[in-house]
Amino acid sequence: MATVTRARRAAIQRDAQHIRMRCQREHHTIERTVTEIRTALPEVTALEAWRLSLGWSRADAIEQVAVLYTAAGLRPRGLTDAMLCRWEHDAGRWPDDEYTVMLCQAYGARPEQFGLDRCRWASGPGMFRYGRDHTAADDGHGPHDKEPMRMTTDAGLPAVRESLHLALLASPEGGPLVVDLAEAAVEHYALGYSKHPPQVLFEQVRDVRKLLTPALKSAPDSEGVRRQVGWLSALLGNLAYHLDDTSGARVHLGTAAAYGARTGDRRLEAWAWGAQSMVDRASGRVEAAVEHAERGAAMAAPGRGRAQLYAWALLPALAAAGRGDDADQALATALNELDAADEPEAPGRFGFDAAELALHQAEAHLALGRAADARARAESSLAECTSATPGWAAASLVLAQAESFGTPRDAAQRAHDVLDRVPAARLRSTTRTRLSRLTGMLTSHATADASALTERLRTLPPPIDAHGQALTG
């Protein structure tokens, strides 16, 4: 890259700030802002453009990377302003794989968006190697012929099943070791739920549940095995729903609720009824959705559990039924329960967090015709999400639906951004439904963006083909 004078560098910083502010006013994504900065300022590399699009100084970026290390229970490696400057201005001086992942996490980007495509993207800092001994001379540069760091848990899915199989061979009656490992398997799948295409995870969860069937027969009084079979059934129900198999989802979730009742696991039973309500609502069975949501909420434990059932199941069901006052009361109950909870957030498929709460609020507002409120809550949800994850896609598309009432061009562009960044194999049925609903909302706006979106959805491969084969990525 040609040398850039100090005066020109200062001008670039000013111009980039003006572009970022304009893009914020026009509600563009960070990725769109990066593109506009690089188009207007060709001297700026992709890595620098992402930082500038966020409005961060190098000190801000360094602080965010340090926070990620600390959150993972690790000692920060000592990233400096000079190191980051070299990476931004010298294409031949790439950060090593570990720093690349940390920068991606901090900026909400993927390695290829930085031009650093030697690494494979992960959804969290726990998915790759950490903890090697760093010296004071370590500047974060890895040799270019170094084997890429693997950042995927795909290989871990069958390995979990295999380990549980080995435990069952040693204890076919389903002893304490089997129960402990089955519980660990449920936790593994729940925490990694959004990291895999739903059809891939469905196969693994089904295989593990099948492994436990003989233990149920040989030890019918094993409450621990029955409870984990229930939680695996709950996962299968949610996965079937995300594969657009609503009838299958109802069967699996009904099984989960039955095993929850049999074992006295009220959390499982409450969650299963909440999920049933979600499936009912998607199927247009609004009265059943309200009934199942009320049933789940009634047995949910105070605090986060009850807040989840009120916000995730009862709030949207009541909104779909047009019961605005009751929906508002359900939301108030959820917020009060969260205020009283010792731990208001928990990760994973069975957990609950601020992004999910805001998403449910946004969709309820949309159902009740409150576009401005829906937009505000969808923006809050989006701000809490990691880019290109299922939660990010959901928040983006709910925001697009809210935008369709006043800024249809922005709404269509936001949908295009989702399709650009999420592979077809990872599009859940709920994402496809939101995309379809959005195109319907945009039909009255004869814009090129809306027409192109309709065509993209028309040519999108189905998640399950006519022969029952799942789309794989």
C-alpha cells in the first residue's frame, strides 16, 4: 500500500466519521457502512473500515479485545496500538488466528470480511484453542503456512453421542454415570443450538435419545434417564419447528411435557407447553396457543422461568389474538419477574436473555399494529445480537417489517443483508416465514429492492426437498 501522509490520514478519519454518521441516520448496517467508507476512501483497508464504522478508536478496540479475554477467564495477550495499526495498514502483516477471532468477536464480523480468510468463523471464543504461553515478544503474528485453527464444533456432535454410547456399554441399565453424561449431552446441544444447521443437530439429538431407549426398558424406574429423554424430546420439538415440521414438533413437545410431568420436572413441563404455544401460533391455532401458554406460565418457577413463559409464549399469543391490554399485562408480569430474578439471563436454547425479550416485545407490537414501538424494540434486540446468528436474523427481519411502513427501501435492503450473510442451509423456517411476511408487506412498493427480494425468495432452495432430503451447508 502506498504511504499515506499524516494530513491525509487525518482527513480520512474525518471523512469516515461523516460517512458513519450519515449511515446511522439512514439506519444502514455496519457492513453497509464499511462498504460506503471503502468506496469513498480506497486507502482504508477492510480491517480499519470495520473499526471506523463502529466509531471506535484503536484504544476502544484494544479494550474490547481485552474484555473478551477476561470474560473467557484468560489473561489478555497485550494487544497494542502499534500492532493494530500495522494490521490495518500493512496487508502483509496479518494478525494470527487467535487475534483474528477476537477481532471478529469484538467487531461482529467474519474473517473473510476483514480479508483474513485463513480462519473459519466461530460463534464464540470457546470454540478454538486458547491458553498457549505468550511472551512479551509475542506480537500476534503467525506464520503464513501455519495450519489454520479449527473453529467449529461440528466434529464434537457425533463425539458426544459416541461417548454416551461407550458409557451405556459399561452401564446398560443407565446408572449415575449415564445420567450425568446424558445431562451433559443435553447441555451441549442446548448451548450449541444456534451454531449448527437445525437438520444436523436434529439427527444427533435423535440418535442420543434412541441410545437411551434400552436403558428406559431395563430400568423403568430411572427417573434421571426419563428426565433427560424429556429434555432431548424438547430439543427435537424445537428443531422440528425450525425445520417447518409443525406436526412433528407437536408430537415431540407433547412427549417432553409428559416426561416432565412423570418426573416432576416442572421446568421441563412449563417449557414444553410454552414451545407448544409457539408452534400453535405459527400454525394459526391462536386459541390453543393462548391455552398452552397459560398452562406453561402457571407452572413456571418465579423469576427468570416465569418471565420467559410470559414473554416468549403468553405475550405473543395474546397479541396474535388481538388482546392488547392482556398482552401488555403479560409483558408487565415478565418484566417484574425479571426484576426479582437473581439471574435474569441464561444462555442456550432453554435460556432467556435481553435480546430474546426485546424480540418478543417487537413482534407483539407488530401484531398489535404498533409499528414505532416494534421498531424500537427490534433495534434493541439487534444491538444485543452477534452478527449472522439466528437471533440476529430474527431481529433484523422483525426490524425490517417495522421499517416497511415508513422506509420500505431500508426494509428490503435489510432482508437482502440477511440473505447475503446467512447461508440457505442455516435459514430456519421461522426466518423464511419472516422473509415471506416481509415480501407481502412490501408488495405495494414497486421498488427494485423489493422486486429483487421477491425473486431471491422464489429461487431459495427449500429446507427439505420432495424426497425428504434436508438442505445441508
